[in-house]
Amino acid sequence: MTQLYRTAKRVINCWNEFGSQFGFEEVMSDLEKVILMAGFAPTVVCLCGSTRFWRIFQKVNLQETLAGKIVLSIGAASSTDDEHFGNLPREEYERIKTMLDDLHLRKIDLASEILVLNVDDYVGESTAKEIIYAKQHGKKIRWLVHPSKHDV
């Protein structure tokens, strides 16, 4: 008996036996496992890389979407952070940059994998932190340029 079958059977049995009295969150958690094991849920990928390559973010976002994946990306894929926020006072720029970096870590939390857009094998400071974070949280890591000197 496969793990998928056992988990699906548990969901059905619990719902039949307990109905709405059974914990909705637990039933939904088990149902989510069934869906994932059955391959019905698309992979969620988070794109990571320097905003200087925003055009690559757009291109890869489309490629990954057409491959059937849910894509999480940078918030403003239309120019670099400096072009968006470079005219702000340094303190405000740093506040926004920190907030965006933290938000991107939350996107990594939601993803099952990251795709590092290491154009010319470039990985900046923020991207390096995202790679470390993804590794610490057991995320699969893919690279645009592979092999990469950063893949250790």
C-alpha cells in the first residue's frame, strides 16, 4: 500500500467518521499531503538574484510559469532597486531595502525551491544570504548558470 493511498484513506475515514467535528485544519493538512503526493499541486519556485538582472527575472518568470510552476519573484521587476529608490535619503533607502530583503525570505518560506539567477555567475550579498537561508530551510536550489562557483 503506497503512502499516497494510506494518507488519502485516512483523510476519507476521518471525515466519514467525524465529519465536521474533526479538526478542519488537520483534515486540510492531510488533504494537502495527498494532493502533493499525487502530483496535483504545482511546484512553487522563488526566483533569487540581483535586481540589476530584472529583465532576466521577467524572462525566467515566464519560462517557469509556462513550465507549470507558481513563481514568486522580486516585487518590482521593471528596473533595479537603485533606479526605484536611489533618489531617497540613504536611511530611507536602507529601510526599504531591508524590508524587501525580509519579504523575499518569506517568499522563500512559501516556495519548495529557489532558482538563482546567477547571470555570468554573479551572486551579490543579498542573494548569497537568500541561498544560505534556503539551504538552512531545506529548499531545493537550482541555478541559471550551472555549474556555479557558488554551489557549495
